[in-house]
Amino acid sequence: MELNFIHLWFRTALEKDKLLLVQSGSSSPCLDLSRLDKGLATVVWERKTDLVIIEGMGRAIHTNYYAALRCESLKLAVIKNAWLAERLGGNIFSVVFKYEMAPK
């Protein structure tokens, strides 16, 4: 994946292996964290992951909005459902940007 155009920080982090982009191993729009792909779980454990970014309405909102992780997390989505937007107190096509610090 080409990220060089985004910012020097991303390019440097990728080159120094400080930033890793990993697929979930799931073709579903939702992400069940209790059933992670073994390869993904191994990478997270071995690299002592300190930040997880979950992107997409299905993965970040429907199935993991209230999930508490052991590291920092960022959940990003655009709300494309009027019912869900109303439930969350926003408007359709609102952006959700939920950052959570790691528990102490």
C-alpha cells in the first residue's frame, strides 16, 4: 500500500517498521474480536501493539464501539444509517472519531 504521499511521518514509520498495516483476515463488514485471524493475533502479541485503529461503520461502530482494548485505540467511521445516527445523537454522514487511552 502506498502511503508516502500522506506525510513524511508515515513514510518514516513504515520504513523503520514502526507502523504496520494489517488486514483483519475477515471479509465481513463487521469484526468479531473474539474470532481474530491467528496471524493477526500473533502480530499484535509479538509486536506488543500499542495502538489499534478500527475503521468502518460495521467494524468500529456496530461490533466494537464499546470494546475495551488493552492498548490505545482509535475507532473511525462515517455513519451511513439514519437510525444509527439518531441513536448516537448525530446526523447521517456524521463522522465518528473515538480515541481511547490504554487502561492503567
